[in-house]
Amino acid sequence: MKIERLCFACDLIDNPKLMAKYKRYHLKENAWPEITQSIRDSGIVNLEIYLLANRLFMIMEVNETFSPERKQEMDAANPKVQEWEKLMWQFQQAPPGAKEGEKWLPMEKIYKLPDN
């Protein structure tokens, strides 16, 4: 099975209390099982989110069943995902260059350590 790595960036509202609350929502014990399942069902096999100041960095490893279009369709049809996304918009803001309604933007890979 082929695995591909995709990376995205998003910003949080630069407010320490909101950022702390956002981080609490992402603790393992606070994860919504329906969201975790929807992520897996879309072909994402691993997902990590990192934070630097108010910039979020997401690394996704996806299998060949994943496509951004399919994920968007699945999310639009899932009321629990829509509830989660509405909740997260309280904390997130679009990064520079985002269009209306966008928040997670794909990042461009500019370097990879060469093989020996």
C-alpha cells in the first residue's frame, strides 16, 4: 500500500486562553470518536498537528483511497464533522493567502534530505 505525506498550515486566533482551550480539545482523551473515525474512513492513516506560536502545522499520511475532494464530500455529508468544524472556527483563523472559507492550506515541500 502506497502512503503519501501531505502537510497543511492553519492559524489560531492569537489569544492564549483560546489557544489553551483548542489544545484541550485535541488531547487524546477529548477526541470525538466520530471525528477520528471520519478521518480514518477518508484514507488518512496517520495525522499529527504541531503548534508554533499561533501557527498550526498538520502532517497527514494518506493511502491511495484518499483525495481532498472525496474528503470534502464526506465531511459535508457528516453532521458530526460539521459540528466539529463549526466549533473549531471559534479558535482558528485563515492563514495569509487563504480564500473565503479556507483555513487549512496545503504547504509546498521545498526540501527533502537526499538518499545516500
